[in-house]
Amino acid sequence: MKLLITGGAGFLGARLARTLLARGQLNGRKVNTLVLADLFPPPADLMADARVQARTGALLDQCAALGAEGFDGVFHLASAVSAECELDFELGLRSNLDTTRALLDALRAHTQQGAAAPRFVFASSVAVFGSDPALPLPAVVQDDTLPTPQSSYGVHKFICEQLVSDYTRKGFIDGRTARLMTVSVRPGRPNGAASGFLSGIIREPLAGLDAVCPVAPETRIALASPARTIEGLIAVIEASREDFGGRTALNLPALTVSVQQMLDALAAVAGPEAVARVRFEPDAGVARMVGGWPARFESARRERLGLRPDTDFKSIVLQYVQDNPAAVTIPLRV
Amino acid sequence: MKLLITGGAGFLGARLARTLLARGQLNGRKVNTLVLADLFPPPADLMADARVQARTGALLDQCAALGAEGFDGVFHLASAVSAECELDFELGLRSNLDTTRALLDALRAHTQQGAAAPRFVFASSVAVFGSDPALPLPAVVQDDTLPTPQSSYGVHKFICEQLVSDYTRKGFIDGRTARLMTVSVRPGRPNGAASGFLSGIIREPLAGLDAVCPVAPETRIALASPARTIEGLIAVIEASREDFGGRTALNLPALTVSVQQMLDALAAVAGPEAVARVRFEPDAGVARMVGGWPARFESARRERLGLRPDTDFKSIVLQYVQDNPAAVTIPLRV
């Protein structure tokens, strides 16, 4: 089978690609071709695999060709991130809304010419939730909690969820939306997401660098490790429609932790000197956006799919250490 | 002040225009100019008013000019109707999604050049609700019930609600979304909406004509009379942001009636001979769409705005008779 990952050169896209290549199959069908579309070329280890092809350039310009090419499965991860969209309204509209629409229309054109509807996973986000002062979020988000997004990023994700649902209802794609929790610990450099510090406060101290935390230590967050996030995306594309349960977006599992608990886990792994690298500098804008995202989730649907959250944040820190040995430059206690 | 009504030559748009012209003011400010944009020219009585101007043509082509022109208030009613959108997917995307986006972007451009953000009422619809088999609607829809639209029309309306909310948050417009209930009794000819029969089964017998009802008599519907619907739109544009309560769409008041109760009201007004004109011919497609819309609503928000549903369906039939004397050709009992 032939798969497409948009945003395939990004952190999650590349990790998903590696996981798919290592598995070699999806739903028991052999993965012959994996196309990675992104603004940037994929990492060298991926390009070294004969099954991998790169489509490098703005996704909006590539949608028509990708649709005509035809895929058995698509993971649509490409996105401008939350803080970028707040700064540049038109960039957000173009990157997140127009591009998803163009991709869906290109896939629709292919299906309407007689091709089978591709399975399509849309990576939405916990950022669809936000606290409308007049309609506050419940303490625990359920499968049927109404999103009232408070950022353009969240609005665009929620809109695209609706498009994915309708293109699926019409049979143009076999679409499923998975709402990703905040992914921590992300390797590499900050990416402009409002949630970026939730990786930075772990990643930077482990590299012997200082980090800034713009929210209070008691702030609670719904997190998932990179491994659990990829596991969720694959489970969602492999699920039967019946198991997925309807066309409404699914909240992927979340581990609820406070920033303080994250730092306690960092201390357990790397000692209090590492935690001392983190400086609290409140940023009202970030605190409002991140603090508006819900911290606790319950989902009968994802339990039916067998998806479980990470067990604790210390295991997430250890996952990062294991996956990114070169990025950890200080002595550890474990 | 200068107002715009898109869909201003349609039934609701023209009725809203007449109401605004008769009031002469909105929020205490004199209505000097009322622009009616529609595919068709407005009715002659409206064109005879010196305050009225027509902008005739496809709205998508007019948005840029309308935005540049500048308005103090906008009622965005223009829309392709539900059955049309199910038949022609691209028409629905263009008429309901692209056109609203273009209108919002044109208003944004004007605001970004320094103009005050116009008040903007978006006419959404009860059709945003639908019963996803995996996430059935609650028996009574509340202010925070999650819409899971089951038609392209409902999807597009729900998407535009999100855009209106975000353009408002950014200060480009002062937007409010009112979800209209099924409006009955509409005069004139059927308009291609799946809900059209809910006017037809009253209107046609009163004109001595036969009518077809595609759903079972026990089907319950959330209705509003034309007068109450217009009242709701005006209350929503006049409300302060605080009274409107957040940026989430507001469900306008609904009278819950069964088709049988509607026919009983028709019998009370026009006798059993009128009801005998209605033939039941089940249509699974219409029954699925209309039957999926919720019939009962509770809303603390609209009660705070002082909005009340119609008291009973007989008064709605009498409202139709009074407003459309020439369309009632049979003897009445009242």
C-alpha cells in the first residue's frame, strides 16, 4: 500500500514514518511506498529507505498533484502552530484551513474518478478546547464536550474536523479525526507553539541549558509522550469505522500532570540542579491560551479502542532520554 | 446608520428589511441606508423606500465591494438550502462556506484599514444538530450541546459559526451567531429545503392545494414563526456583548410541536377538509435529515435575552393567514 504523511519531515511525521517503516504493514497490508510531504526534506535516515519518497514544498501547492497520485492512507499532520497563527491571521487561514480544504478536495476528485476512498487521519488538537468565559469547560472533558476554541489555531482545527466528517459522510474519504494532546517531550528546538515550553522545561535542562516556564507550577496539562501519540494515530487509521465510533473527533489519551509534577520527574531523573535551570517568567498570553486547554479527559470511545495514556511523567522523561541520547549532556541519576 | 442584509430579497431577508424600515432605528440609531444583497432584486415595496439599495448578483462576487463600502451592521442570511447542498456538494461549499469566508475577509480588510468593527449577525441553523449514531443527541438540547451535523448544510453553518467567533475574537467584526429554528409558515413556493414541507402542509391546503408530508405525523419539530424569527435576529444584533454571553452560537427559541399538532391547528383554523389535502408519503432521506434535528431546547442564554418561543402552532397559522391574505383561498372557521 501507498501512504502519505503531510508534515512528514516534522518531528511527529518523521517518527510516525519510522514507526510505519519498522512495522512494514498497516492493517496487515504491506507498506510499499511512503510519501513524506513537507516544506523541508525528510531526515536522512528516512530518505535512505527505498520505500520513502519526498514531496518538498508548500503543501497548498502540492495538493492537486498528491490527490491525482492516489493513496491508500493519509496522515494529515501538516500545520502552522498555535502561536504563529495568533501572530499572523492570514498564515493560519492559509496553512491550516485552505490547505486542508485543498487536500480534501484533491482526494475527493480522485475518489469521484472511481478510486477507493483513502483512509485519512486528521491530526486535530486539544487546542480546539478553550474556556469561553460565558460557557466554561467542564472539569473533565468527555467525548461529547462542546469545543469553544479561543485561538485561531483551535478554530481552524475544529473547522477541519467538520470538513473531514462531511467528506467522510459523502464517501470521498474514510476519515477519522484524532485530537492530539500536548506532546512532551519534543526534541530539537522550540517550534513556536504556545505549548513549546512543556517540552523545553525538560529538554533544555537535560542539555545543560536554561529554560523559561511562562505558567505557574500548579498549572495542569493534558500530555502524551511521542510514542503514545504515534500509537494513537496508528490505532485510529487501523480501526474499523464501527470501532472508531461515528465521525466525531476522538480525544487521544492524556496524562494529567502539573508543571510541578513534571519538574519533580525531572529531579528524579536528573537531580535538583536540572530543575534549577528552569526560571518562572509568567506570560499572560501563553498562560491564557495554555491554561484554557482542558487538563482532564474521560473517553469511553478511546477505551473501546484500547488506547491508554502514559502511566506517569517520569517514564516520559526516560523515553526522551532513551530516544535522544545525544541531546542529554548532563549526568543522570537513573 | 447603514445596514446590509445578505439574502435580502429572500423571504426572511425581505421581512427583516420591512421590520427594520418600520422601526426606523436599531439600538436607537436611525437607519439611513439599508442595502439588500441577493441573487434577485428585492420586492417592489422595498425598492420603493428611498432608504433601500439593491446589490443584485452572486454574493461571492460582491463581497470585496461590500466590504470596501463599509457597514455599521450586517445580517448575513444568504445561503443555499439543505437539500440543494446535499445534491450539489460544490454548490454548498461555494455558497455557504466560501461566500461567508469572503464576506468576513472583506469586512476584516475594512476594519484593518481603521473602520469600526461592524455588528454582524450570522444566521446559522438548527441543522447544525444531527444524530451521530455513535453520539446520540440528548433529549433536550442545551446551550452547550455539541453539534454533530449530519448534512453538508449543517456542517457549513457550523464551520461559519467558528469563523464568526474567531473574527470577533480578533476584533475584525462584532459577530453573533443565531441558530434559526425551522421557520413555519413560509409563504410562496417550496424552496428546496428539506424542511420545506413544514410550511407546505399548512400553506398549500389554505390555498386549496394538495400537499405531501414526507415524515410520520408523530415527528416532532422545533419551529418558530417568521415574526419570532425576525424578532430574534434583531434582539441578537441589538444585544450588548455581555448580554449575548460569549461568542458561541445561540439557539433561538423553539416551539416544539408534532406534525399531528400542526395539522390539528390547521383543522381548528380551516376545518378537516383542509387537513384532508395533506397526503403522507414517507421519504426516508427527508425523514432521516429532519428527524435528526432536535425537537426540544432549553437555553438560559436566550432567556436572559428575553427571547420566548411562539405560544402555540394555531397562533402561527393565524399569523400566516393575516400576513398573506391573498394566499388563503378557502373559507376559514375563525
